[in-house]
Amino acid sequence: MYKRLIVFGCWLLASHFYLTAQTAWAEIDSLTYGQYMRSEWDSVLLATQQSLAQGVDFYYLRLRAGKAAYEQKKYRLASQHFSKAHQWNKHDEFVLYWYYWSLLLSGRLDEAHTLASGFSEDFLARNQLTPPKRVKSVFATYQWSTNHAYKKQMEESIQTEGSYINYRSIPKTQQYTAVGLEHTLGRQVHVMHNLSQLNIERSQQFESEYPRLDRTQGATTRQYTYYLQARFPLKNAWMVSTSYARLWGQTSNHWVTFQTNPTPIVTEYNDAIRDSYYSVGLSKDFSLLQIRLSTSLGSIREYAQFQLNPSIRLYPFANNKLVSKSEWALHWDESENGVKQVFHQSIASNLGPAWLSADVSLGPIRNYSFYDSDAVYNMPEEIRKMMGLSISTSLFNYKMFLTTRYQWTEKTGESFHYTNPTDYSTQPFSFTEAHFLIRLLWNL
């Protein structure tokens, strides 16, 4: 008898919660249906938020909330609701259509492309959607850089008292060219290739009081980089990416020695470039932010490198109209002591047909990887500060994007002062460089 009473009590309790949940579901369903039919989008979103807080969640609630958020241009919030509805029903064409467009307008292009790859030809035709292609885009980039202080530095004397010989290398100009393409492997893997060439012109200064020497030699760097990145969209707005950069080429340099006369002898030699960087990243998208963590391993001039980069993107309007990104980097370099810290901050805004973005980087940047190894800085100078301004414009109904960029960097180099052929001291010198970039991207 006692056991029967316990079972009966449990049944009554379960029935109470079930009926309460059913009543709440019915009330919210009726409420949000009316608000949805009257296009009261704010009310739909408020009722959805309250319903989810009470633990009441169902298919039509997410469908209505997704459309309400989309109508308010909160595309990231819309994609979050449509994603949940899509998990419950993967064949509802209403959800498929609006989920696709919310991903696209949120800037989550890989996920949109993956979703569209599962659309039938009939669905694409009826909704006037472009079938996704294997090759997504091709692009070309050119950048020219110059040292503002080059002329002044070449006129300066680097002679120090009691020195045997004094030497420094001063960057003059740089030219960077790159071509690349994006394509897919199956539905889930998105791949980007980039092949680039970097040419750097330098002047090497040699000075000594006795034997008397004041000589300048030109030096060049020819560097090539192949970059490969793969991105894997996962469920629930997770994304995994991995990338690899391989750098090769050579740098020509000169050195001066003296005969007993004494007559200076200039010897030219070439240093081979054989550097690499590998990165892995994991990110998660929410309606108002994206969190990401990436790690990088590299080898620069045979010295091991390690980076840890946590970052956060903020979308205050739940769309792409305004985006702020903060990124921190912890960088360990085998050739130096301690861990270096670098901070990156950027902000971008959509101004109708154009994007305007600004960014700043602060910290000791040398032997360093930017943008998941898409750009590897392996030059001997150290960047202390970097600021940039970019404008990107869409052309031909979003078939082409033109980006122009101005960047200013503050760098520090070293001059070497030898008291004999083997012993020396160093002294820093600073200069600024200006970088002008143009990039064209074609969507296929």
C-alpha cells in the first residue's frame, strides 16, 4: 500500500508539471502567432526571450523569432533561431531560405555555402538562388612600401669612438604581390590558397675611422610564400580552421674585411630563407559576439616560435554593420628570453556600398605570425607600433570587391659597432614605413 501511494504521488506531480508546461506552450504559441501575423517583431522577440528563460522551446517559436530578428536586420540573432529550427526540421523550405540569407548577411559565408550545397536544383530555381560553385573566388594583391627616413639615415654617420668597423642595414622599399583562390572540398571543407612574392631593397652602411672607410652596398631580399588554409564549419556555430605557411628565397648581404695594406675587401654572400608557420583555431559564434582561440607553431631562421592568440569580436547590432575585434597574443621566441605580449584592436563599419575599417597593433613584433599565419613577419627589424586604414567597395552587384589600404609602421633596427673582428656592441635606430595596398577579389 505504501509503495502504491508513492507511485500515485509521483504520477500526480509529473502530471502537474506536464499540464503546466502544456499550458505555457499553448499560451506562448498563441501569443507569438498573433504577434507574428501582426508583424510585431519586437514583441515576438521579447516573448521568445521570456519563453526560453522559462524553459519552453519549440519549432514554431524559433521560426517566428528568426523571421522577427531578420526583419529587424539582426541577422546573427536570426541565424541563431533558424539554426535551432533547422535542427528540428531540415526540410522546411521556409527555414532553409531564411536561414541561408541570415548566414549570408551575417558574414558567415562558409556556413551559408555549406547549407546551400544541400539545396535541390528545383529549390534553387524557385527561389532564384545562385547554385554554389566549387571555386568560390579568386583574388590578387599588390603592396608597395617605403621608408620615410631612408634619405636622412643614409646621410647620418654611424661612426663610434674606438670602433674597428661600424655597420647597419637600412630598408629602402618593398614590393609585395600575391594571387590566390578559394574553393571547397565536398560540402564541409573550405580551402584557400595564396602564393606571394616579397622583394625588399636595402642599403648596407660600412664606416670606420682607421682604416678609413665610408661605403654603401645595395642588398636585396627575394622571398616567396605559399599559404594554405582549411576551414571546417561544425554544428551549433562552431568553426575549426587550420593553416600552413611555407617561406623560401634568399637574402643577399655583404661584409667588409681588411688586408694588411689596409685595403677593404667586400665579400657578397647569400642567406637562404627556409621558414614556416602552422596554426590551428577554434571559434564559436553567438548573436552579439564571436570568441576564438588559435595557437601557432613556427620556425624562423631555425629558431622555434610559439603563439597563443585569444580574441573576441563584438557585433553590437547583431549584424555586420559594426564589428569590433580585440586580440591578444602571447609569443615565445627561442632566440630571445621571456614571453612577448602583443595587442591588436580593429573596428569596421558598413557605410552603404563600402566598408571602412581601422586597426592598431602594439607590442614587440618580430618572428611573428599575423592572421593565422597568412602573414609571417621574419625580417630582422622589430615592429613597435602599426596602424592601418582600409576601404572596401563592392562592384558589379557584389561580384567584385576592391580594397585599398594605407598602413603606417614604426620599426626599430640595430647598428653594430665592432671593437675588433669578433667583439661588438649594438645600438638601436628607429624609422617609420608607409605601406599602400590594393586588392581585387572576384566572386565566381
